[in-house]
Amino acid sequence: MVDKEFKTMDKRLLLLLLTFVLVILVNCTSEQEPVPDDCTDPPSLNLVGTTDAGCNLSNGSITVAGSGGSGDLIYSINGGSFQNNGTFTDLAAGTYTITVTDENNCDTDLQVDVSNADGLNVAIATVGTECGENQGSITITPSNAQGAVEYSLNGGAFQANNQFSGLAQGGYTITARDESGCEVEQEADIESDVTFGEIQLIMQGNCAVSGCHDGSQSPDLRTSGGITGSASRIMARTTARTMPPGGRVITDEQIAAIACWVEDGASGN
């Protein structure tokens, strides 16, 4: 009688164990990336040179060169249509984002400034903010200006003060103009205080667990490349609380930190 009870108990424990393992596997399988390499080796992009523009004229240029990645590389400026070479012409003074993309749709961005050849130019300094707060600031220093300079943030009203404060994380467009009417635009990024080290600890402690994202299946969240290459998917799944698997829970603060890290560009540094 006792032996039968033990055998029944053993079967129940085995069934519970199998159910637990199945839940982990199902949850983890649903988080697998469709592309094995996750763009862990994207093409690189280097600036070859720029040509300054005349004040309020569109006669500047940018030349970049891409390398690495997979197959042929194509180039785009400010999200426009792609082309086969890395030279862009007819540009006014300002900040431009150049993108290089390979045959696997893995891409890399590079921000490049075109200056005014003989007119107003600006240098921009930023102070970051805590994740989720509005503590950032932008300070603009003009050079080669004619008369007084005024400044606009994101197309808003111009002001004489060369500083904008109380800013949230994100990208901003600064426009400066002097009394001669010469204008220049530059982009400024306010970044959060979240470091990749924090994100790595979250992933390795909660998501790169035994049998799941630990090298046995893609993405491998033990590695820097596996984390940065899956940044958008990690943010989407943690925000939806479908990650991490196996009943593990990450905090609201950790989810916010992941989102801030992705907004900053998902750097692995």
C-alpha cells in the first residue's frame, strides 16, 4: 500500500516537473528571433569629407564610405531614398543623418554637420537627464556671427538666450540666425543616464537563463552583440511583459531603463 502511494506521488511530481519545463520552453520559443545573426555584425560607416555651404545656399556636400556587412551597400540621407554611392550634394548648412544598409537590411547611422563657409556657425553642448525626467539642457555657442544671434528649438519662437533647459530625453533641432539673416541648423541629442552595463545585468539575470537565450537558441542574450542586435525586440517584449520567460518578472524601473537605453541608440558601450 505504501509503495503504491509513493509511486503515485512520484508520477505527480514528474508530471509537475514536465509541465514546468514545457511552460519555460513555450515561453522562450515565442521569444526567438527570426534572423539568427540579429545584425550583430552590421556595416560600418566613415566620413570621407564635407564641403561647406554658402550662407543660406544649398551647395554643400558630404561623402561617406561604408564597409563590412553583407553584400552590396546602399546609402541614404535623412531617411530618403537609397543610392549606390556615398556622396550627397546640394546641401545647406545643417546636420544630416547618413545611413548605410547591407543586403540583410542591417544598417548603421552617422551624423554629419555641413557648416556655413563664410557665415554663422554654432557649437552645441548638451547635458543629459535621468531616465524619464526632464532635466536636460542645450547650450549653443555661435561663431563668425554678424551682430546679435537668436535661437529656436524645434521650429519654435526665436529667443536671445542661447540655452534651452528642462528637456526630456530625445532629439532636438536647433536653429540659429544672426542679424544678416544667415541661418544654420544643427541636431542635438539629450541622452539618459542609463548605461549598457545596467541593461546587461537585467538581461543576464532574467532573460539569459538555462535553456533560454543562453546560447542554445537565438538571440544569445549573454553577449553584448546579442543584446544590442535585439534591442527593439527586447523593448517591445519587456514592455508587453511577454519577456522574461518562466514566470520571472522585471520591475517597472527596469522596463523603463530598457526603453531609455533603446531611445539613446542601444549602444553596447
